[in-house]
Amino acid sequence: MISLTEIRELALSLPGAEEVKHWGKSSFRMNNKIFAVIQVDRKTLTVKTTKEEREFSIQMAPETYSIPDSFSNLNYMHINLETAKDAEVKNCIRNAWGCVAPKKVAKAYFESR
């Protein structure tokens, strides 16, 4: 299981990212837009996504990905950190950041990888 320290380090390594408390939980933001939240159980990560990516992920691995009850109309999904592969979590965090980052910043970041 990916550690919360690894999640935090990756999220904060993304250009312009910052950690802000959100209802007592650690959230990661770019320009005050949330792209990831560590849930209270510390076994679930909520990430910003696209509708298509969310549907695909849930269809492919319903034991790992789910739609938060109160977010059914928003493009966020839960990741069960106990069943998710580390590389998938890292990819989801980067993609979540890309959803909220300015297009030029995101393009430059992804092209440099």
C-alpha cells in the first residue's frame, strides 16, 4: 500500500500544489482548486478526475475505485489505497492535478515527463 507520506510528497512536488486542511482532512490544491483529499480513515484517497476516467476505473476495478456518495454529480472518485497499485495511485494524483492546473502549466509538466 502506498504510504500517506508518499502521497503527500508526490502531491506537493507538482507545480503550484499546496496542502490545505479541508474539514479536518489534508487536501491538495492548485490555485485553491482541490485535486486530492486524504480521507479520515487514511485508507481512502479522493481525487479529481474526468467523467470518462472515473467510469472506466470503476468498471475495471470496482474493489479499488468508487464514486463518493455526495459527489455523484462531480468528477471525483475514491481510491481504496489497500487495493490500489502504487503506480496507479501516483498516476491518478498526477492526472487529478492536471484537471485543475492551468492548461499551459499542465501541458509543460506532462511533456517534460
